[in-house]
Amino acid sequence: MANSGAIGFIVQEVPDAFRDRGLLRKWLYRVAQDHGTRIDAVNFVLMSDEGLLYYNQTFLGHEDYTDVITFPVDSNNGVAGDVLMSYDRIKENATSFKVPAAIELRRVMVHGLLHLLGHADKTKAQREAMRGMEEKYLARFKKA
């Protein structure tokens, strides 16, 4: 499967935490390929807690901070959409989980991509399945 789709990395008013963009792209293409599809156009947008809270309130009616929100876009050429992520939540979660921020960023990125690929995390069973997939793909990062 060709990896010709676009993966964008956008940073809004927070430090640029995207390291090794080439490796990230290769890894994300493989996750989509593993699901029998390709990436058409996916943007990973890193922003502040307040920036993401705006989207959570405006589009989802939620009043709480979160680490990631996905907005799928219809495409006939593979998976497409935007993955909005909170830099502040990622840093805080990394500290709580005692992992490097770069690993937590990748976890949130793959979590968002899994949502775009059709996975849900509404129930306990779905959350456990999602966590298992996150761990599987995190372990494959360097092998991508």
C-alpha cells in the first residue's frame, strides 16, 4: 500500500514537541496499513489546554480538559481527519504515568489515529482494547 497521503504536524502556541517527524510518519502509515487502509490526510495539532477546551466545549459540549479529540473527515482515499492534542495534558500525563513526554505524545497520537480508524473507547471493554492497541503500536514505533 502506498504511503502517499499527507500527515501534517501543526503546533499552536506551545513548544514544538514533534521529534523525528519522518519516523512518526512512517509509524503512523504502518498503523493505518495494519488496519487495511491508508492515510489520505491527517493533521496532528498540538495546542494548549485552553485551546483544546474550546473545541471540547464548542463541538462536544464537554466542560473538561482532555488530552485528545478527533474530528474525522470523509474521504474515499483512506483515513482523514484532525487529531487535536493538549500539550499541557500530555506533559502532565507523562509525569503521572512516569514515562517520557515523547512516549506519551506518541500514545496520544496513536490513540487519535485509532479513533479515526473506527475504534471507540466509550465502554470499559473498548477502553481496555484501545489501551492494548496503543501498547502494541508504541512497541512497534522504532520498527516502523
